[in-house]
Amino acid sequence: MLEAKLPNTLISKLQESEDDNDIGKELYQLICKLYPICRSITGNGVRETLKILKQHIPLEIHEVPTGTQVFDWTVPKEWNIKDAYIKKSTGEKIVDFANSNLHVVSYSLPIHKKLSLTELKAHLFTIPEDPDWIPYRTSYYKEAWGFCLSHKQYLELQDEEYEVYIDSSLEPGYLTYGEYLIPGERTDEVLISCHVCHPSLCNDNLSGIAIAVFLAKHISQIAPYYSYRFLFIPGTIGSISWLALNEEKVVNIKHGLVLTCLGDSGNLTYKKSRRGNAEIDDIVTYVLKKSAKDYKIIDFFPYGYDERQYCSPGFNLAVGCLMRSPHESFPEYHTSADNLNFVQPQYLADSFSKCMSALYILDNNKIYLNQNPKCEPQLGKRGLYKAVGGQKDSGLNKMAILWVLNLSDGHHTLLDIAQRSGISFDEIKYAADRLLEHDLLKINLSF
């Protein structure tokens, strides 16, 4: 891939010192570090996670107090947990939070009492069809308590008395989220959002968190055209809170991606923005189409991740969602099987590369005006190709030059030109850079 010749542009794909294997390993290592942490929509697990992310990027940490009204929602109480177990009458722990933080229903109230098996069963959750897996369950907005266990464990329960213990707290506190803004040449923003509320689930969504962090690291090393805002937020209530408390900033968001489920072996899937024909929709579709791998493009629907908040009718932002296997489409979803074996470095690297390619195109997808629109300019005297007709000049594609000149009428983006000509975006961009150097083009700043 050719490196852009002009300043203030996003470099394509990866830094020269890194290849796909390197970046895949680094992404996986970050996931491994985050995996043991018990996260929820509030609490110390989120803070611990964001503290680790701050070792990579300079996140600004925000705390929204319990009770804050955010549109039709209210920021809930803060939940934290220290320990939990179920003990048999012999004192043996048969379910232990220390072994898996999925064992406790998120937001469970504190409890310490003895129950019969019949009483206990009303608070137990399993997956009968996958008897070795522990489900992930929550009770964010209904005060309750419960345990999750494998169905195999459940079937081994005897009719006896059990001691149940959950050392948790649910009290006024804060909703915590991380934010990182990388200023660009323009104040117009690209939003990259991911949810940080799930406990030990790797694909959903440690994969999205890790890729967002490394995108931010790479973009921060250059001077981008757009400004880039990265949000690490608890799902649903986090995006609602950010939108409610930052309405004056929303007008700057021109493009965006929600990142999730990007580490499994499934083919990449892109869910379009509510608009359906936004620039980000066209760019991600183009990147996936050119990848020579199977992919899927799906239309927007009002369920899923935080794209449904950004795309709510009162905002209608151009935000799509990039994933590999969509939520609920793989059996490991929201179970203990979404673990460190389910995500792999090569798939993380591929997802990261596609994200970088899309952001590279987005950052460089400008509209130009031909400064010599009446007939073709004489390119030879400008050294744009050699005297022998048709000979390439240092990788400069003659047809790319002609297409750029012809369609630089103030209305066509470089991606429009690449798609119509069938020439790669890189070659079209390189041709435009060379024509700009020779004052044959200028950027149309009115778009």
C-alpha cells in the first residue's frame, strides 16, 4: 500500500514496524489482561479496566452520579462485589465466584442465608443445551439475586440445605466511562464506541475494547484530517448518558463505528447506520468487498448495541456497527465459552486491519475540483508521465490520473471515483496527491 504524500493524513493499515502477527498478538495480550476483571454497568471493575486502558492511551475518566436524569433513564446505583459462593451442608463450595465471575447474576443484592434446594432453584440459571457452560445473566433494573452455573453442576445438586453468600453492595455512586479525543485538522468528528460493561467475555466485548484502544494508539501518532472521539462506555445506559450530557458535541459527529464481537472466526458483518447510505456505510462496504473474503452487509434495525442509541431518530447519526459473528448468532454468546480460546490473534488482526483501512479511506475521501476542466491538461510537461505514451511513472497509474481529472467536478469523492473506475482507492488517492502537487486540483471545502 502506497503511503500518502500529503501531511495530515491517516496512514494506511498498520505502522511499518508492525505486521498482522504482531498486532494480533498485542491485541490478544490486552484481552488476556482484561479477562479476569468482573465488570458491570457501574463499579470498580469498570474503573480497573479503564485504568489498564490508560496505560495505552490518555483516557479522560468521567463519573456520572447515581440519580442523574439522562433523557428517559436514570443513572442507577453503583454495584460492586467482593465474593460469592454456594456451599453444601458439608461446607464444600459447589459454586464459587473466585472461579468465574459469571457465576453471579450481575447486580445481585447481598445475601447470606441457608435455603432448601427448592428455594435455591428459583435463583439458579443454566444452559441445558450446553451443559458444561455457565450463562451470563444480569438484573440491572430489578433488585434481585441469583447464581449461574453449568447444567451439569445443577443436575448434581442434592435435596439438602445450602448456604448462599453474596458479598456485594448496591448503593449511590457513579457510572464511569472513558473518553479520548484526538484533535484533527477539522473539528468534524469520527466516533468510535465500544461497551465495557461485560465481565469475562472475550468476543463480546474485550475484542472491541482492544481494537478501539489500538486504533486510538495508531491515530494519535499522526495528524488526522478528522478529529476522532473514542468512547469506552457501559452498554445502553453509557451511550444514553453520554448523549444526554454532551448534546452540544453531537453536532460535530459526522461518521462513526460501534465495535463489538471482532475476535471470533466468523466472517465480518457490517450493520449499516439508520440512514443506510451514509459515507461510512459505503466505505465499510467497499473495504469488505475488496477483501476477497466472505462478508455480510445488513440493514439497520433498532436492536443490538449502542448504534441504536446513536441512530435514534432524535440524533440519527451516521454510525454503523462492525462485528464478525453478530450477537446471538453464535452459541458461545453470553456464556463462559466466550473465553480466551474463542478469540484468536489472527482474527483480531484481520478485524483491526479492516478498521484501519476503513478509517484511512474515510480520512482521505475528499472531494476535489479540477483546476483545468476544459479538456485534458498536458501531463507530460509536468512530469506526470514520461514522453513515451502510456508508460507508468513510479507507480503512477495513467488511467487513475484521467479518472481523477474527469470526475473532480466538486461532487465526486475519491471513493466515488475508485468505485466507478474500478481502480483501487490507493491508486486514485496517489494520483490525486500528485495532481494536487502540480496545482491541477484543489480540495472542495464546501462539502
